[in-house]
Amino acid sequence: MPVFSFRAECRLDVDKFTRTVDQSGIASTVRIHPDADGLPDVDVEAEFDATLEQLRAILRVQSDSHVIIQTLRELPLVSNSLERDYGSK
């Protein structure tokens, strides 16, 4: 399965996303890492049996997922700058 990584405003956003992914029949393995600065945002590395575009389509209809969609990239967490791409929709 391809490896993806992203940042989320909080763990609840990740839980909501992965629940929707699971309901869509997409297999996944998710590892959540608390941010080192003590704020509620989290960094995530995950394997999804899906394409980047399939995951973005799920995020587009999910409320309050702008940070995930703007930082979601198909690469390991160590290689993801987690900078927001404001052009991603």
C-alpha cells in the first residue's frame, strides 16, 4: 500500500477521516504522532489502499478537513514538510 503523510488540527479530525476511509472500503494503517510543540495538532503517517485523488475526494466532502487536504502528500512523514498548499482543494 502507498505511504501518505499529513498534518491535522487535532486527533478528532484524523479519526473522522479514517472512519470515512474505512466506510469507503479502503484498507488503511494509521500512525498518529503528537506535535512536539504541545499544541493539539498531530502529524500522521498512513498507508492507504487508495490514490491521492481518492483520498482528496473523501476530504472534499468532509467538514473542517482543510489542513489535512493541504498537507496530504504521498510520501513518508520524514519527507513531508507539512507546509500547507493553499492551492489544494
